[in-house]
Amino acid sequence: MPVVLVNKAGGGGAVGMDGVAKAKPDGYTLAATVRSTVTILPATQPDVTYKLADFAVVGSFAYDSGVVLVKAGAPWKTLEELVAEAKKNPGKMTYGSAGLGTNSFFNMELLKQAYGFEMAHVPFGGSGPVKNAVLGGHIPVGAAALSAVLSVVRSGDVVALATSASKRVPSIPNTPTMTEKGHPDASLSTWMEIYAPAKTPKPIVDRLSAALEKTMKDPAAIAAIEKAGLTVEYHDPAATRALIERENEVVARLAKKLSVGQ
């Protein structure tokens, strides 16, 4: 059966998700999106018209790790050295993120809480501009999506000090994870997930989930996803929903504390 891809731009994915939430629940209209559309957006944008209950979760299949990066030649060779410097100069150092309320922003704020240091935030319009600002020496520290900076990490132009992945990422195996460092809760990755309208019959959702799981075992699919800097990791509907609910708690609490979207 052919699959028709319809890009619904707007609101960081909110427009597309709203359309799927209101679609006929027959299994033929699905959302291929990132988890932040059901966690970060509702927590930071009061006008979002949907909620998690409006969807049937088909599953998650891959993620884009968040990374903390510095320019090659920076005086900090490890995350601990960077944290020590930030503690010596509270609030004087800056970091750039993909924007206020994004995964990279929340990742860095969770990191600050975990280690107890202050660092001023400089918002950019995406991970690409963060990469350029680090390379240009405009900011000393960047928080970005790995897929957007993988080429310059591999080239050695920037150094990734840590990732938000639960295990080491094959594309940058020498970079430690926040979980390894004892802070698994200071990690938000950009998960790729599939949703159907809430009233989609369970047999249809189960069939879609099984097809997704089978696809994520295909060597060609895995190779294509990993080439883009992502990590393949399938979770069934129940496991995905549990992870979403955990992230919702983290994001909602931090958004309220930082007055993001309030």
C-alpha cells in the first residue's frame, strides 16, 4: 500500500498533530512526529489544542541525542571541567540552545540543576545556528541535537562532552552519556514516534505497531537512520506511553519553575 507524506508546518508540529487528533480513526491517518509535540508544546504553549489523550500511541522507533558541545581547543576537555569553570564564574558563562522551550534548552537547564551551576542562556533558531556560533567562538558552550552537529564532531572541529542518550551513541562512541555520569534524569532526547487518532481500534493500532517493530529490525532501515546520526530503539505503545508520561512530568515541572510559557 502506498504511503502519502503530507507535511503540516506550523507551531513546531502543533498544526499537524491537531489535524491527526481530529482525523477519522481508521488507521489511515497517522502522525510521524517527535515526542516534544505531546510533552514540551502543551507545557510551554497555552494555545495548543490537543492533549496526549487525543492519540493512540503506535510506538517510538528512534531518537536524536542531545549533546553539550564546545569548540575544539577549548580549555574544558570534560563535562566536569566545564562545570567547575561555570561554578567559579556563576552566571558569567553563556550557552546557546536551539531556542527557549526546546529539547536542547531543557537539557541544559536540567544539567544546570543536576550539577548546581549557573550559566546564561542565549537562544538561537535551531541547532544549526548553535553549531555555527560555537564554531565562530561567539558562545563557549552549545546544546544541540546530535544530527545537526555530527559532521563537525566527527571532523574534530567541536567536541561533544556528553549526550542525553541512555547508552553510548554508535556514531560518537567516545562521548559519555549523562546516565553514565549518574544523572539519567538530566536527559531529554528527541524521540521519533508514530500516533493515530485516539479512537482507532486496538487491533489496527496493534497491527501498525507490529509493522513498525518489524521495520526497525530491517538492516537497511537501521543503516539509513544511523547515517543521519540517530539511534534506533523501538518501544511498543505501552512502553512509549510510560516514557511520555515520565517526560511530561519533568518538562511540566521545569517549565513552571522557569516560567516558560506561563
